[in-house]
Amino acid sequence: MSRKKTERPPGSPYITPEGARRLSEEFDHLWKVDRPKVAEAVRVAAALGDRSENADYQYGKRRLSEIDTRVEFLDKRLKEVTIVDPDTVQGETGKVCFGAWIRLEDPEGNQVIYRIVGPDEFDVSKGYISMDSPVGRALLGRKEGSTVTVTRPKSAVEYWIVEVSWSPLC
């Protein structure tokens, strides 16, 4: 049994061009900048002698292992994902599809804006939700003006799809 922390199993194999670029940049930075820097620090710490009591050496080896695990995951994931450019595959007008921006309104009149993205690029602070999330699954394929019920662990919430757009909504 491996003691390595495994990455979360990936969901749908779709990603936007921006998301693929970010994963690729992270891979390049880890491989070309962080890993050589940490490997050099481990080499220097190892030259100091007793490795069993050398905190710099032990930390460096652990960090090197973390970097290698992440690099391996990113390399594999970048080979499996399908880049979907929303600009070239826009669905019918008003229909929620991968890459679309959606303005939702709850029964109290509160509005929220989301963008449907792949599981590798979700970021709730930016309004990017995964197509595999409960909200993402409930919205995909629905049309502007319709009502959708999202089942959450503790309760269900109903939203009205106010607007669907292919460019960011304000």
C-alpha cells in the first residue's frame, strides 16, 4: 500500500482552453522551476552529513515527493482531457452548455452568476462551477427562462434561469 497521497479522481474529461493553459503552466512551473530548486536544496542538505536528523533534507525529500506526485497527475490529466472551446461550440441560444455563463435567481430574488466548467478548473470565488457539481448537473441542457431544482445534501433549492450568455455577465 502506497503512503503517497493520491489526487482526487477526476470527473468529466472536459476543460476550457483557459483551464488547460493554467494546468499546463502549473506543470511547467513545477517541473522547470520548483523541482530543480528543491532538488538542489536536497543535494546541499545531503552533503551536510547525517540525514536522519537533518530537517532540511527530510523536508526537501517530502516536498520533492509532493511535486513529483502533482507533476505525474498533471501530465496524465493533460493527456486525458478534451479541450472544449465555448467560442466554437456554442449551443443553441439560451441553452445552458459547457462554458456558458448563467445568471440565476432564487425565490427571494437573490441573483448569482455561474460559469459551467470542467472539474479541474472550478473556482467558486470566480463563479466557476463544475459540470459535475449538483448545480452544474441540474443546469446543463436547461433553457433560459426555465426553473430548475438543485438537490443539495441538506435541502433542495429552486432557481430561475434569468440569462445564458457566452461572454462574462456583470
